[in-house]
Amino acid sequence: MKNRSYFKHRIDMLDGDGEVIEHLAGAEDFMLAEALYEAAIKRWPKAPILLRQASWVVRDSRRPRLVK
């Protein structure tokens, strides 16, 4: 069985310089990706974490959302 390396959405942890230090998760479904992102920011509340769709940043833990 071959492991997948590309997903439509990915959750990454960044270092202080904004470089990816760890790929936390990947998902095809957006709702699943958002749930994984929320779980990651609860697990590592002080770490900068991104949810991306391809090259677009959908959610960034360094920028809190004003509207839910």
C-alpha cells in the first residue's frame, strides 16, 4: 500500500520564522480539515498553526477570527 503525500487541505505547524516544522494532518474534506485544525490548536495553543487549501491560507492561529 502506498501512502498519500498530497491532500486538498493540510494542517502545518510553523516555527518562529514562519517555516513549516511539522506537517500535522491532511484531508480532502474541508469540514474534516477544520476539525483537525481546531484539535491541533487545542493541543498546541501557543504554536502557530495553519490550515491551507493548496497554497491559500484558510485559517491561521496567529490571526484570530472575528466572525464565527
